Amino acid sequence: MSGETNQLQADYLVVGSGAMGMAFTDVLLKETDKTVLMVDLHDRPGGHWNDAYPFVRLHQPSAFYGVNSRKLGNDTIDAAGWNAGLFELASGSEVVAYFDQVMREQFIPSGRVQYVPNCEYLSDGSIASRVSGKTWTVNAAKTVDATYMNVTVPSVTKPKYEIVAGVTCVPLNELPKRANTTVHYVVIGAGKTGMDACLWLLRNEVDPERISWVMPRDSWMLDRANIQPGELAGRAASIFTEQLRIAAGSESVEDLFEKVNALGSLIRFDNNVEPTMYRCATVTTEELEQLRRIKNIVRQGRVKSLQVGKMVLDEGEVELQGETLFVDCSADGLERRPVKSVFEGDRITLQAVRTCQQVFSAAFIAHCEITFSDEEEKNKVCTPVPHPDNHIDFLRTTLANTMNGMVWAQYPDLQTWLVNARLDGFSAPDMPAPDPAASADLAAAAMTAAQKLQHYIAEAEAQGL
């Protein structure tokens, strides 16, 4: 370290230039004249997208991602492939290029953003270059933690299980380079990353018999057709409304899930297995049909160790014949973090305020930081919705979304902002105004649904769920 120290000054220090940090900063620049200092460990904006596997794509339409002021993609509908008929999904390289353009073409030219990449934010509030060793003290009125959600990917996360010598286990990033015609593939992990690994193998015409899929927990998944912008957005609104009516009229947790599944909002891999995981993974019906071609499903808990010729799991061992390539997809990409107050004095901790809509949430929090002066009111409007993990979290997030929506509805100016926000895919200026009678009926259903959900959640928590 050189020992040289300088001082950097800004109204806001934003720690992390991933999607949430970029979305927050974008709103600050568009709606205020404030200055921002952005610091990041990576060489360029985009956060975990810089470390993602080469064939990664968004699991949600491009229209819902990025920053509020700049469109991602061309709002086209895919004409071919397993996403056909639905809005485009940006590739990882497109996302990284997009954020780089936002930084170079919008943020820095504004004259109000200082961007310091390849740097670490230290506990004393200073920052240090990981390249030169140079350090800076920072003088900022507020610090924005855009790293709290702690997004991780397999390429930078060591597996928690043992891998003995002689076993070939690679992160998903290496799959295209290691794939060959002789190996048997074992995909470890049943979340979004595991689904992507299996779909990549199937898309490349690997015989499903050559694929084993370690699925510690079956997952409830979202039908991507129900999460669409533009002319398809009305379906999302009607699905959400019907889910509230189902919750209001349900007689038990099992009854609720059965009816939401029949509605087509939540779908599952195997209709004979009750899912215990919910992580907001989205699939199309065609992708689900493809995944179901894989019959070698290992449901014996989590992997404990990989050995030559076998793998040891929580609930037993599985013998493996021939050459095996293990593909690690076990990283907890978006773990369920403890809830913190978003606004605490001179610190802002970015979290989701709508289920699994992190970039929208960051933009929304920035707007609330600008709009409201009272910290208690800010935190009332920006109540975090923790990222889900188990099936009961579907109830928790549905309840939290409903309650937040009720709070937001009390602020007409906030409703106007939501209607005009690009990142809010669930409202638009051209959507028809709701019928007053229907709105009153829905409000009543929402209240009853909230009461039922609170009861079910309390029962689940008594059982340790």
C-alpha cells in the first residue's frame, strides 16, 4: 500500500454498483441535483452479473430490469425457443453491457457521479483500491448499502460439501468447456441455477438418461407467462387478484396451495411431490416440460461428500457408474437475509419492498428518500419483503406485498410515480381504471386474505417453519 490518502466528497456514498445500486442512483440523478460516489469491488458495474455463467439469462422480462430511466432490450416478444410468445430475456452479457453504458453514457457525464471500481469499502468508512493500494477517506451525508442482499454465484462460492481427490466437480461457468459425449452429468441444486444447468444440457441434446439432478427440496415455481409487461400485463393483475380471493376463501394452507396451483400461478416439477421450497424461480410451460424429461431425480437431502463412484447425501448414498461430471449449482444465490430498517439515520440499506423485485425496490426506495422527510414514514412506506426460501414464505411475501400495497395506496403522488415507473411492471398509464365496486370488493377480500395468511403463518411458525 502506498500510504497516500485523499478525501472524496459526495451527498451519497453508494456501496456497490450492482443492479440495486445502479437503480437507486439513477432515480437520485433524475429526481434531485445530489452528488453520488459509487464504489465497487468489480472492475465494471453489474455486480454478480460479472461473475455469472456464460449462458445465463434473466428469469424475468428485460422490461422489468435495469434502471428506471433507460430501457433494457427492445420490448420484443420471442418468436422461437422455450420462451416463445413471451417478452425477451436479456443475456448476462447484455445486462453487463447495459449497466456499463448507463455508467459511461449517463452517470459519469452528468458530472454528479464519481465511480471508483476495484475498491473495497472498509469498516471505518474509507475505501481502498485493490489494485494500487491507494486509500481515500469519504465525506458523505448518507451511505447506501447496495450489497446487503448478498447475491452470490457458484463461480465465486466454494461448495459446502466435501470433494475428494479424483472427483471432477465444476461450477456452472465451466460446464460448456467440460461437456463431452461420454460423461454422466450430476447437477447439484434445484434452484434457478440448477434449472438453467439442466435446460442447457437438454438444449444441447444431451440424452436425459445421462443427467441426474440432485433435488434436496422440490420447488414451487412461477409461470413466466403470468409475469409479463405491455399487452400481457393484465394477466399478472388478474392472477394476483384471484390469489387474494383464493387466500380469503381458503380453509387451510394445503387448500390454498392446491387452488393456487390449479390457478396456474404456482407450478411444480412433479405433481406427486409437495414442494417445500419457494425462491421465485420462473419457468415457461415448455421449459417445465423439458425439465420433466429428466427422470433421474435424487431426493435424499443435501450432498455431504462427492467420492469416486458415489455421492453421499443426508439420507443415503448413490452409486455412480462410469465417468461423472458434477455441476455445482448449490450456491444460495439470494439468501433470506434478516430484515433491517431501510432508513436508519445517515444509512440506507437497500432491500426488496416487493417480492423478488430488487431493482424496482431500489428505485422505489430512492424515490421515497427524496419524497418523504420523516424517517418513520419512510420506513412505513418501505417495509422490507425478505427473499423467500421455503413454501411458507410464499404466504409471508404475499401478505407483505398486500400490506405494502395498502400503504402505498394511501399516497396519490406515490401511485402516480408507480404508474409511470418503467420498473413497475404491474401498473401502466394505459391500464383501464378499476371499477369502484370491484375495487371495494377486492379491498374486502384483501383484508380477509391478510387475516387468513397471518393465521397460517402463525401456525407454521409454531411448527418451526
